[in-house]
Amino acid sequence: MNPLAELTASFRGWSDILAGRPGAAAQFRTDAGGVIVASLTLLVAILLSVAAQSAGTGIPTLMQFVFGLIGQAITVVLLAFVMARALRVLKAQAGINALLVPVLYALSYMFVVAIPLVLIGPNAALLAVLGLGYLIYRAGRALAGMKIGISIAFAGLCVIVLVVVPFGLYMLLSLLPSA
């Protein structure tokens, strides 16, 4: 299990997905080890994003940092749950890991690409989220054999989860009394 080799393979896999070449799924490890490596890659991307944002706004407290990581973990778990349920309802030919691993890498790319976009302006990072939606759409088409409309709806559902869950968690946290 070489994380750099896995990351390189994910670049090749996403290149194949975007180009519509067959065999893109073979570039991603879809076993438990592949999920772990993709999750660790996402963690590193999140940490890079936090470090870059801290340079501009100040270092977060330990509790803010921990709650932020917990919030991201909850979001990813809910994304995996929603993806699994959607694939089950759609009776898609791909299993959850066949889409989850590439989407975790795509999330990692989004966090890294969002770093310079946030420096442009807070709303510029929305471009990274829209790009992620397109990547999820392409993954649905290439890896799960979804039709265009179904893949668009699947990508929209995933983006809604990725946007709404952090806001919902933030609102729940605001209900807690401050110390």
C-alpha cells in the first residue's frame, strides 16, 4: 500500500474517466485498503486547506480544529450512506466502493483546488464544488453505467449532501451553550 502510487493511479483513473476511456475503474483500489488510502488522502487535503486558510485568518483553536475534522468525517460518512442507498435504489451495476474511492479522491482535489480560489474570494471556492459535481457526474457515467439524467441527479444529490450537511452541523453546534 503505497499512498503516492495510489494518488498517481487516481490521477490516471480520473483522466480516463474524463476522457471516457474504458478501464478507468482498474486505476482505483476498491477494497478496504483503497478506501483507507483515499480517506487518508482526503485528510491530508483537508489539513492543507486548513493550513492555508489559517495563514489568512489565524490559527483555529484546538476545539475548532477537532470539530471541523469531526464535521468533515460525518459529512463523508453521510455521503457514503447516501451514495450506497442511491446505488441500491437505482440497481446500479457498480458497488459503493467503485464510486466512493474515486469520489474521495475528487474531494481531495476539490480541497486543494479551493485553496487558491478562497484567496480570490469566498464565493470563488464555489467553482471547486461545481467542478466536483461534474466529476461525480462523470464517475456515475463511466463507473456505474448511469444514463445522463440519472448521473446528473446522482451528482446533484451528492453535492447537496456535501453542502447541506456541514451547514446543518454548524447550526446544531450553534445550539450548544458556549462555555
